[in-house]
Amino acid sequence: MVVLWGSNARETHPIFFHHVLRAVRAGARLVVVDPRRTATAEFADLWLPIDVGADIPLAHAIAHEIIAAGLVHEEFVARATTGYAEFAAQVADWSPERAEAVTGVPADLVRAAAHAYATAPKAQLCWTLGITEHRSGVDNVLALCNLALLCGHVGRWGSGLSPLRGQNNVQGGGDMGALPNRLPGFQAVTDPEARTRVEAVWGHPVPPEDGRNLTEMFAAMETGDLRAVYVLGENPAQSEADVTRARRLLGDLEHLVVQDLYLTRTAELADVVLPATAAWCEADGTVTNSERRVQRVRAAVRPPQGARDDLAILTAVAERLGTPIGPPDPETMWDELRRVSPLHAGMSWVRIEALGGIQWPCPSETGLEPSFLHGRLWADDPAERGRPAPFSVVEWVPPADPLAADFPIRLTTGRRLDSYNTGVQTRRFSSPLRFGETVDLSPADADALGVAPGEVVRVVSRRGAVEAPVRIDPGLRAGLAFMTLHFGDDVDTNRLTIEAVDPKSGTAEFKATAVRIERIPAPVGAPDAPPAR
Amino acid sequence: MTDGAGNPAPAPGATVTVTVDGRTVEVPDGATVLDACTAAGVDTPTLCFGDTITARNVCRICVVDVAGSRALVPSCSRRAEPGMEIGTDTPRVRHARRMVLELLASSVDLSLTDHVEEWSIRYGADPDRFGPDAATVAQPVKVDNDCFVRDYSRCILCYQCTDACGEQWQHTFAIAIAGRGFGATVSTEHDVTLPDSACVYCGNCIEVCPTDALMFRTEFDLRTMGAWAPERQTRTDTICAFCGVGCTLTLHVQRGATDDEGDRIVKVTSPHGSSVTGGNLCIKGRFGAGHVHS
Amino acid sequence: MSDVRPTLVGVPVGLPVTRPRRDALLPALHEAHDAAGWLAPEVLDAIADRLGLGRAEVFGVASSYASFAFTPRSRRLRRVCTDVMCTAAGAVPPGADEPGVVASPCLGRCEQAPAVLDTEGGRAVVPVAPAPVPQPVSARTLLRRVGVVDPASLDDYRAHGGCAALAHAGRIGPAAVRAAITASGLTGRGGAAFPAGRKWEAVAAASGAPKYVVANADESEPGTFKDRVVLEHDPFAVVEAMTVAGYAVGAEVGYLYVRDEYPEAIARLEHAIAAAETAGLLGPDVAGLGVAFRIEVRRGAGAYVCGEETALFASIEGFRGEPRTKPPYPVDAGLFGRPTLVHNVETLANVLRILDPDGAAPETKLFSVSGAVDRPGCYEVPMGTTLAALLDLAGGVPVGRRLQAVLLGGAAGTFVPPGEIDVPLTVEATRAIGATVGSGAVFVCDDTTDLAAAVLGIATFFREESCGQCVPCRVGTVRQEEALHRLVHGRPLGSVAEEVQRLRDVGAAMRDASICGLGQFAWNAVEGAIDRFGVFGERS
């Protein structure tokens, strides 16, 4: 069984979805939780049409039903988890009927999904940004983890929890320590043992406290604590929620360095632009995919004149700063990582090549670990089992941007099949599927507003307004609208979104904006529309 | 449990012993007759057989003689059975292979199909013997989008593209076999253009096409201009950057004819053995690489 | 293996999804075609969307059938049979200036050659002709009710011995029924002559459910109409025989696949099934035996290849009628990939003979006799009757004419010269003279018949009916027709000998390397005409 929660994998992870389809063809059930009846939902046995931001109540109600129906994997819960009693007490209040009132998901469907998940011999629960791009993003994830623990759907082949990463190296970036609270190998900055290990290799002390995440950086720009920023391969002037504010803050910096392939909106604000190469085809190195597989990228194309690869730029900058960090050689860098990160110790460059990628953990150069994590939780020996997995008591926090009479429509955002993020790369190829930015409305709302497909309307949120043509999507329920962030140059969707941030992850609530749709009156003096024939 | 062809699941670890042209070979249970021929060191021609699609055995060039079987047997899809006596070079086999080559080459443009010349010599095929008026499937190339073109005068109806588009991989069902007999063709509904069809431009049909009937627009344009230069092309495996799945891309790069002329990604494929892709990609991976040239 | 495809078209928000039944496609196409007379693109697309199938797939399936029109056409149609037998009898293909008149593959009315069939919305317009069975009732076993009972009356059927076999089967139990079939030595009458009992035992022994019984009533071999006689005039017998088979092998569902050219048979079978359901002979508890069985009629759509059992399965399942490679055989993986017992109508009729509680009558064989005889029609003769005796029964060639050849086994059969008509009509004896009983089609050619034209007609038939799946048949049937066309018109490419050699080369490849019998036998009649009759001046 596969659960896709807040994921339109058919369009956003098409090749992952091939694997799902193969499982479905072999008899696996597919449950899709999504506010929209997406292309993914169309392949599902069950589609749970959830109201945006109601993930925690839905997860709690599913847990409630699993417990009420006696479907808890009691042996696993008793041996391998903690906090069950508190968790059970909390979800006891969340009957499917109560949840229906706030999630919009019919109680019968909640029950059906609960039974299907709890009784499946194996179940994989996957999510994407529909879960994480909320101000309760981390708690949303924990609520899903609770379900897996409840049913023992973790730590076995074919059963587990999997965030589907949106970019080819989100996982790798974090693994390499490109997080404010992590060292390479996903080791905590606050862990003295890890710090010692890293310091021994680097020959420098590592500050023992967490750094700032992106949101905190913007907050620090606001207060003036952060005055210089070095941006690599990001386009926050277009990708941030509430971009008006983001652009103001970036523009007010004393010094902004941007390293990118293109002169992006962010680069336009920079004092210094460092032209980089396309890491995936003009440079050598590694990336790590959603299944923690470290894979080799290779230079296939000679870069344009003047562009240098990220490693060359970074080592050169370090050199200028008086702190050489080694030669700009990817394999040397990689070997350094292997010395500081036990997860990667066994992955020699040669081995990664030979095996076509290796999943971490890979502590040893001989042998491979199982492809799934947390298998230890099933061990008979308590010592081997180790620290039990905790249930989390998480409270529902509704979206920060409430619906109201003047903002009655819930706008959610996501990707389309042929485009990627702010479109910096994908708009440069001619896609027969592309039709530009639209505001997708349900047939019912389009009817009520009296708007026709293609008609340009104004979409207004509490923060700003954009104009976009209407597209009618029968997969949308009344009250739900959809836009992408792909065409920011034409339609700046992020003028609408809210900078309401998850305090734990720093991710903004891109998925839940309250808007209204306004028809645009014909300008005064403009010729009238042609009369109907 | 059965496989796609309805055969029972093989017993793991078990083997089957057969003879190929009198030589005894042992192959794993579940292996095909083609596998057995390969194991015996016999080179078997195949056209419609692809390594990522369940064998359809429609081209019939891989047929072999199996003792006890009245008709010849398609080696690509028949399971090797204990004691099978397989003949790969009998007069009947040679004749059938020769005729398949003659029938196809007299009706379809095989000029871009690998091995045809070599096999035609091996089996003595003379496709011209049916005369200048022999019916063919010649027709104009379908050029209706910037991603890829469809030249059905090169189509041998191997069914791989429809299977890849359909339930073996993509589940898009944008193309199917339409019509019947000699008039059968791969088609969208009512032969509408791809932009009017359900096509999502994953290009997984191009990946499996054995005759280059389906071709990247880049390749088609370069060939048309006379600028297609395989001798200046390299292939490099890397990882797609457009999501977190980590699909291996094989970038086919054509070096510029001069130092001033830049490199160009002319085609993108994926290794069929990749555990992530199985040879498949989506529109972004297959066709979205152009940004590095802009 | 389930069918995986988008399914939510038209499904209300949030409800669990019922996956589409792809096998609803062919009936849906017929319904739309009957209503409008043709299939408009938007109608096809709407069917695809409703069933959750790809639009290209639906177009692909629909366009593989000759019955469907894709440009506007009248609901009222006159189908003119242009097959070998009717052409020999003077049938002329309709011209383009005759709206509502279309050429048709063999209508299975060869005894009326040249045959026409008038339909409106797929239903026959004129009432069914009397059964073309010239023999007296006393000489018949399988046909003993034909022309005797009212085919619409279950009571009449019962009054003439109907339902006795089912009752007998219920008394002796499934294992004994299978044993009786095996002991009888019954072999399949579709042409392959495979022992029926082995199929019954294999399906019964196959594990799992569901299992299926399929009646192949896609009697498409040109010159063959014996099954039509049974279907039209003794429909309850087919229903009863399928029910016995289902009971004996443990199948709860039967499919009765009838060709589109038999609209009266379809109507009468549908009536018989409904009557049997009402009487409790079909349904959740068949005749009080405690087993369930139901029958669905499926209407073909003008594809000869669907008479091949695996193509027939594909057609029922909603795919293009394309044969599948064997093995696996239907008893292991047949309809919907499940164990399936498939028999043609005549074989099923024999089941009732074998299970007659009064003891099995001696074995007989049905033949469809057409062409140059005085009394064309359907004949039932004891097994082993000679071709000469059968021709005598049919009155022999008309006075003043001379027998030139007998096309035995239809288009897939072969021409038998006058000197060999003493051959007993058994599988073994005909094989010994290089011929085949095949479907039991007996087309008699006298000295006025143009054999070369008939051979070219056969080649055209195979070219038109090739499904297009495998190369030897798809291209080979074209090359065969091209060469014959040149020969018949006296314009050989090179010498006649070269042309004949070309035919031999193509024919051998079709026979050896085609997927199914269509391609494998597409060269049979041509080869015989060349070798035994020297139609092109060459005799081997």
C-alpha cells in the first residue's frame, strides 16, 4: 500500500510515480490525500479531499479510528515506542466525525483509509510540500510519523515514511551540512563528539551553536543584524513568500553576492555576481536523491566562457579569505567528507561509480546496509533496538491566513509537470504542455463569479494582488484555487502568499493563502466587447 | 503469480537444461529461449524485442526451431523448458529470418535501424525482389511539436512505444495501434496532433523505438540540415536536477565543429538498467536541458 | 494483474473508486454505432472518458473492426457478401454510388449465395430464413431440434429432450461429467481437433477463481454456417451445454461470443438466456444444483481473426482482437488471464449428445455445403463419411456440369481435386491427402468456376483480415495478394516461375513464423491451387 499525502507525484515526481504504478498494477492500494483531485488522485483507490492545512486533524482522526478499531500494532508499540498513552489520549478527542467538520473529509473515507493503512501488510507513507509548506510543517510530519508507529509501518522493507524531495540535492545539501544546525553527515552542531571529529579534520574550531535559517536571516536583515549575504543557486527575490518584503530586504543589504547560472531577479539586486556552471552537467560531483542515494553528476558540456563551477569559486573565495579549504577537486572534497561523516565513510568515489549510486548509511567499504532505515526498532535485543521511537503530541494550528468574507477562497500553490520552481531553467525549453500562469478555479466558483476560461481576473490577498487568466479545473472543489510559482516574471504569485513560518523548519506557508477573485472591469473608453451573435 | 505473458513464476535458484544447435546449456528457470541462445554463444537477431518492455514477439525475426513444435517459436518470449532442443540455424529458421527482413525492408524504411545490413547479408535477404510497385508504409514525417517527431515510414509496429506509453510504464495512453492489417499504424485518437492528444512528452516512446521512427526534434533538425555528426558526439551519465528522484540522464553531446561553436545536448536518454528510471524520464529530464545553451 | 489507469472521470468527490471494466468497451461501441450508424470522433472520445480509457486506445480498438464506420453512414444497411463463395455465385461489390450498401465479409449464408443481409441499428430487418437443413430429422442428432422446435420457447425445448443433459450432469456430479467427456473421445470441432476432455480436466484442476467458459460462436471461416443453424434454431442447446461445462469445470461465468453478421442468432440467444434465467436454469443457483452460472453474450464486430481463441479473449476484454502467443494455453491463462474452457458451438452441441441420459448417440460431424450442388445446406453425417457421399447427399453438381474441385475447410483450407473425393471426412484421413476438414466448410466448384479468381479472392480475404500484429502475416498477405494479382492479370514480375517461387517463399514464412492460424494457413489454398491444379500453368 502507498499513501501519498500532499503530493502530486504524477506531475512532480513522474518517475517515482512509475514505481507506484507498478506496485498498483501488482495489487497495491493507493491512497491520495490532497485538496485537489490531482492527476495523482485519479489513479487512487481512495482520494481524501482534505481542506488545506487540516492535516493534523485528519491524521489524528485516522489514528483515532485505528485505535478504536483495535488495529494498533500493539507489540511494536509496546517494544519500540514511547509516549503512546499521551498520544492516544490526545487523539481520543478526534473522532472521524469531529475531524470531518474541520478537514472536509467524510468520516467514512477517514475510516476506510485508516483500515486500509492499518491492515496493509506493508505500507509506505510519502509526502511532499503539501505537508511541509505550512507553518505547522514539522508537526504535520510528526503527525504522519505517529501513524506509521501506530501500525508498525516503519523499519521494514516496503514500509516506511518518505518525504519526496523537490530538488535533486535537497537531501544531499542537508547531508553535507548545509543546514544551520547540522554538520556534514547530518550530525548536530551541538553534538560535542561530532564537532571534535570535524574540527580534527578541518583544523578549525566549529561554533557550538546553531546558525540562522532562511527565515531567521530575513528577520535579521529586518533588524539590521545581517548586512551581507552570499546566495548560491537560490532565487529568493522570486521564490520567497511575500516577495515584496524579500526584495526590499535584499535590496537594503550592505553587500549581496549572488552565485548563479543566470542573472536572476535576485542577482539583479546583487553587488557582485559570480557566474557559475550548471552543476548537473558542467561539473563533477555528487547529489543525493530522495531515497538517500548518493549519485555522481558529471561534466558533459563545456561551460560558457567565464563561468566556473561552484567548487572552484568556493575554494578560490576561501583562498582569498586566507583560509584555504583544499584543491577544487570533487573527489578530494568527497574523501574529506567521508572522514567526518560516518554515514558516508564507506562510499568511495570508485564504489559510487561502480554501483551507480549508494544509499546512506554506508559506514563500511565492504557490504551495504539495508535500503530502509530504522530496522533496529524490530530487533529482539533491547540493546540493538536502542532508543525507542517517540510518539509526538502535536496540536493543530490552522493556516495563518484565515478565510473571511472578503477573502473567501483558499489559494494553494504547486508545480506543473513541465516546469520547475521559478522557471529560471524550464522556461528556456519549448514545452508543448505549457500555457503560462493561470489562476485555476473550480467550475462552481467560476460559475458563481461569472468568469470564463481565459478571462483575466485579479487575485487579491491581504498582502497584494496579481492578474492572471482563469483556467477551470474540474479537479478543484468549490472554494479552492490553484496557482504556480513558475512564471513570476508574468504573474508574481508570491505577492499573494504569506510569510507565516514554521518556527521549527523556517518554511513558509506557501500552501494556504486567503484570496478573493475580482473581475476586471473594461477600462473606461475601451471599446465594448463585441456583441454576442 | 505470473509474469506479463502469463507464465508461472520461476522457482528461484532452479535451472533448466536445453540444447542449442546440439550444444547443452544450462540457464536459470524463467529464462527465455533467447537467453539460452545467448548463453550458448549464438547471436540471435531481434527487432521488436526491447529490454524494458515485455516481449510482444511480433516481428518474428528471432524465431527458432524447437523440436516437437509445428511452427517456429519466438525465442524472445518463449520460456526455456527442460530438455528443449533448439535449432537456430535450420533451413526453416534461416528462411523465416530472411523473409522477415525482406518483407520489412520492402515496406518500411530501415535505413536507421541497427544491424539490418549485417543480418541481410547473413540471411541473404533481397527486399527488392518484390518489385518497385510493392506496397510500402511511406508517409510524411509528423512534425507537430518542438520535442520530437514521428516518422511512421520507419515504423515496424514493434508495439514498444504504445506499451511504454501505456500500462508498462507511463500510463498516459496517448498512442495506440489503430487500423488493422497492413494499414495498422501507431496513432493518437483520430490521428490528432500530439499537442491535441494526451501526450505528456516524456519521450519514453523514443527511448524504446528500435528504428528511429521516433526522433528528438534536435536530431531531426540537425539531420535535415546535414549537421548531424555522430563522430563528434559523446555520451555522459549525470543526474537530472529537476526534482529529488535522481534520474540518471545520459547526455548525448555534440561538440561544435569548430572551437567557437559550443557544445550542444542533442539527445537525452537514460540507462535501461537504472534502478531509478528503468530507462524512463519525464518531459523535464528528457527535453528540459536546453537551458544550459541559453 | 489489475488494470491501472486514471479512473476518477465522473466519480463523485471523495468516493472510493471503482476501476473501470475495460470489457465494457466493445458493447459500448456497438451501442453507439447502432444508435447513430457510425462512430463520430466525439462519440468515441466520450466513450473513452466514460470508461476511463485512453482516447487513443478506444480509437485503436474501434478501428480494428470492420463493422464500424467512422464517417457518417445510414443506420439502415444492406450488407452484400463479397466473399469467395458469393463472388463465385455472381455477387458484385457495391459501388460508391450506393449509399447504405456495403461489402461484407462472409455472411454465413453461403447456401443462399449470393447473400445479402439487411440490418437497421445492427438488428436484422427481415425475419430469419428457414433452417437450411435438407436432411430429414431422423438422420440428425446434433440438429434434431433444428426447424422442429420454436427457438423462442423453453417449454418446447424441454419437450424435445432439452435440459435432460443438465439434469443428468447434476445427478452424476462434475467429476463424472468430465470423465464422460473424456471417455467419449470428443475432439474440438473448431479445426484443431484437440481432445475436449483434457481441456475440461485441466480447467477443473486449475487453482483459483474465477474460471470462465467461452463459447466461440464467431463462425467466420468463409463457407461455414453450421453453427449459425444451431444458434438460430436451437439456442437453448448452446445455453444448456455451456451451463453443463461451467458446472463440470467450476466456472461461474460464461461468455458467448457471436459474430456481428449473425444478428438473428444474437437476438434469439439473448432471449434464451433471459428465459433460462427466469426459469432458474441460470443464475445464483442453477437448476437447484447449488452452483452459480451466468452467460453474457458478446457481439463481434467484423474480424475473422477473433475466431482464434486468444484473439477472441482479447476482443471480449476490450482490447484489439489480436492473438496472443501460446503457451500459456487458455486452460491455464485464458480470458482475463484466468483458466478458461473455450469451445466452438458444434463441440458444445456434442456435450449434450454425450450426456444424453438415454445414452450417447453415435458421433456425427456437421458440414456446410455450398457452391455448385443441387441442395446446398447444413448436413450432419456420421463420422467417417466420405466427401463423395456428402456431395451425393447434397445432390451433386448440377446436371451438365463437371466437378472441378472442392474447397474443403474454407479459406484456410485447401482445394481437393475430383480424384480424391473418396476421402473420409476425418482429421486423419484428410491430413493424409494434404487437406483438412477445418471448419467443415465444403465449397463445391464446377467447371464454370474460375479457380484463379477464387484463389485471388482468398488472398484478398487474408490481406483484409490480417490483424497486422506480426510481420509474416501483415506484410506477407500483402505480398501474396500482389503476386497473385500480377499472375491473374498476366503481368508477372519476371517469369511465372519466379513469381511462383516468390509466393512459395512468402507462404513458407507465413506458415512457419506467423503468430496464429490466420497467417499460418493464409497460403494453404494458394499452394494447393498451384500444386494440384496448376492454376498458373505450373504443376509441381
